[in-house]
Amino acid sequence: MGAGSWGTTFAQVLCDAGTSAVLLARNAELAKEINVGRENTSYLPGIALPDALRATADPAEALDGADLVVLAVPAQSLRENLAVWAPLLPPGALLVSLMKGIERGTCSRMSEVIGQVAGVPADRIAVVSGPNLAGEIARREYAATVDAAAQRLQRACHASYFRPYTNPDVIGCELGGAVKNVIALAVGIAVGMGLGDNTRALLITRGLAETARLGAALGADQHTFAGLAGMGDLVATCSSPLSRNRTFGENLGRGMTLADVIASTRQTAEGVKSSQSVLELAGRHGVEMPITEVMAAVLHNDLDVGKAALLLASRSTKPERYGV
């Protein structure tokens, strides 16, 4: 449900794994392009999609008889979209989240939004998270992911180039996927400012530390943050020029205004909106997240990126491990 870059790519993975898939496109023109031209030129130009993949602009047609319903819309639009689709969901279908964000206003994780809107129990909700840059997977380059709480999903998406692992820790997998977008924005700013590898390593490791602190407060398994859905996803998103969030941050670091970066960004950089939600969630649980706090101020309170760097650099000294 959603024909953006990751939604289209995951549909390809399912087909390559022998699981037939129907892709919900935003309009009939895009559906026709995929069905006839076997390409999604808006999001994956140059990628030949499998013949087994079928697209439609009709939600009822897309959901008819589905065993797996994969939700791949921007995180902040999930509640609105799912409210429309909920009456059409097949009984017993597993609802799968590809989204990496924290909802604004409610501070809910995506699995929580799904449960609230669709009215389904937790055992019918799964989460996919990990170092999954869509462009590389679409080219069938080797990758792995974590399917939180879903062996059924693991079997459906295990392709020759895509290796899914299972992990029962839904909270940890979702937090890792959401917070890494915020940290990638910070890394992007550092890159745009011309700072080097030491600074990037600092932001990545301290970003992981604050993610783990929040995870501990919410009951996540700390081992999750050392795995694919934690460190793996964080490293990929902070290191790759394919990362939307890192690219967004780079443009800010080079001196572009926030309004100009937003105007020039075609695809959703989830960390921009989620930064406030993550910070609010941390505040509710008394968790200190300095990188997230500074990024929220840059993105929503007009804090200058140069001052943001000084704020982080001038923090008081502490033990490396605290608050967990």
C-alpha cells in the first residue's frame, strides 16, 4: 500500500521470493506505467520491475484476498490513509509496517497507530527495519533486514539477495528505525559543513547511545540496538549519499535555508517531522537525547547549524555510558 521507492522495492522483493504482490499506486497513470512499462520512473528510474508485480490505483482491488498488507506511506500520513483502508482489510491478514517514524502529536510508533486504527491485536502486526536503502535493493544488491515478530513474513520475503532475520523486539526495531533518521540529519549537516570522519563517528555512536537510552525507558531489548535494526540501519543511513535524511542535512550544512531544502526535496525525509515527536517521547520518559534536541531546534525553532554544533561540542563531560 504505497508505490514510493521502498514500497515498490519491497513489492519486487516479495515477487522475487515467490510471493505474488499487488502494488497500490497513487493514481491510474502510475499503475499503468508499472503494469505496461514495468517501471516506476518517479521513484526507481531504470529499474525493470518483475512481470509478476501488478499495480492498481483501487485500494479495494489491492487488498482483495491479501494475506499480507504491507503499509508503505509516509509515517505522518499513516493514520489518515489506514482509516480509509481499514474497512477493506481482509480478516486475518498480517499488517506489515515499512515506515520509520514517530507520529506527531501522539508520539505513537507505527505499530501502535496500526493497532489503534485497524483495531487488530499485536500478533497481526509486523515491522520491517534494517539497513534497507531502496535503490540498492531494487538493483538486487545483497541486503538483510529484521522482521519484528513475524516468521510468516520472513518466509514471504526471503529472496536470493534479501535475507530477513526475525526479532521479537518490536519496540527496539521501531525506535532504531525512527531515531536513526534524526541522527542522519545531524551527520549530513556535519558533512555539509566540511567536518570529517571523527565527527561523523562521534554523531553515529552518540546517536546510538541516546537511541538505546530511550529504548531502555520504553522496554526495548538492548541487544536490538547492536543489530541490523539498530547499528546496521544507523550506519547505512548516516553513511550513504542515497539516504534522504543525510542528503537533507548536507544541504542545510552547506548553507541552504530550511525552506529551500524542503522545496527541493522530492521524497520524504522522515527525520524532519519525527525529530519533534522523538524529543517529546523522550521528555515524557525523562530521557536525555542531546543530538535529537539540537536537531529539533534546527528544524523547528530556527536554530543556526553553526550554533547547533557549538551547543553539542560545549556540553558538560559525562561517563560514556549513562542513563541506561
